[in-house]
Amino acid sequence: ILGITGLLGSGRTEIAEALFGVEPADCGTITLEGTPRRIRSIADAVRAGIGYVPEDRLTQGLFLDKSIADNMVAASLETYRGRTLLLDRARISRSMSELFTRLRIKAPNAKAPVRSLSGGNAQRVVIAKWLDRHPSVLMLNGPTVGVDIGSKEEIFAILREQAAGGMGIVVISDDIPELVASCHRVLIVRAGRIVAEIEGADIAVDAIQERMTA
């Protein structure tokens, strides 16, 4: 798990948005699994195998007027289309059941409106939306903002499980203790540039804070 942090306005979110094609980078290169990628749009990023859980899940990550199921399949509709181009509802139902179990989503059923969920469960639905695509890289911006302690721990357990399975996980956060507890490597960003990198046993709250304010 790679952590990216910096003070407010440091450019940490802009890095994620460039990688996801929201605001395409105007210089530099993006390489995924050794292959250079040209990412000029969100569609390019999704085709390259990149998923992004935005900081504001309510306005950017969810369709609040739709059901949990509709939100969970929103990024992978093409995989559920049959020969007639109609959605295979049976396959969707099986996938939803599996994701509900894996992510421990607490809701009456997948038809419930997503706006009825707690913060932690709503965030898990956004994560489920991308896990259903099996991305190579999943970036999460402030993944535990507005969720309770129990949900925080469960969300990071999910991320550790995905990382252990080979998925690249990038967490953008200003919660330094959270990064220390979860990341294998942390990048410090200032004025849109990476100014420091901390790895392994050197990752500590004091070390990150010192480099952020240097």
C-alpha cells in the first residue's frame, strides 16, 4: 500500500486526478506494469485498469437516487451484458451477493437506496464498484473520512487483502497515524512535487510530519 500525503493545497489530490484522467497531466509519463500509458480521460484510466475512490463520495462517487446494486455495477456494466445487450440480472445478483459478503455491507438488500446507508457502508459501496472491475491499481482519496472507527478498520482490512492479492493500492490522506499503520511506502508532496519518500520501518508519525513541514 502506497500512501501519499501533504499539507492542504500540496497537490496530493491533483496527482490522483491526473492519474485518473480527471485533470490530465501536461508533462511526465505514466507507466503501469512496465508499460507507458497515455491517460487523457477517465475512460483511458479505466481501460488501463485504474480505479479511483474520490474524497467526496456523495457528489463524486455515488448516484444517490439509485439503489446500492445500481451503484455497485455502475463501473462495469459492459461485463454484464449478454448477446442481446440486455443486462444479465442473475450474474449481477450473484456478484452483488459476493461483494456484500466480502465488504460486510450492512443494508436490508441491494435494492435499498444508497442514500439510506451510513458513511462507512456508503464508502464500501464505492469501493465495491471498483473491485467489481478487478483493477490493477485502486486509488482512494481520504478513504475513511466521515466513517466510524469500526468501519475504518474494516476498510483497511479490505485494502490489505487486495494488496496481498497483487492489486496496487494508493491511499491519499492527511491522517498520518492511519498511513503509518497501513502503508509500506509513503510519499510526501509539496507544491505539486514529491519531496520525500519514506519506506518500511522508517515510516513514523514524527518522520512524516517533519518532512511535510520542512
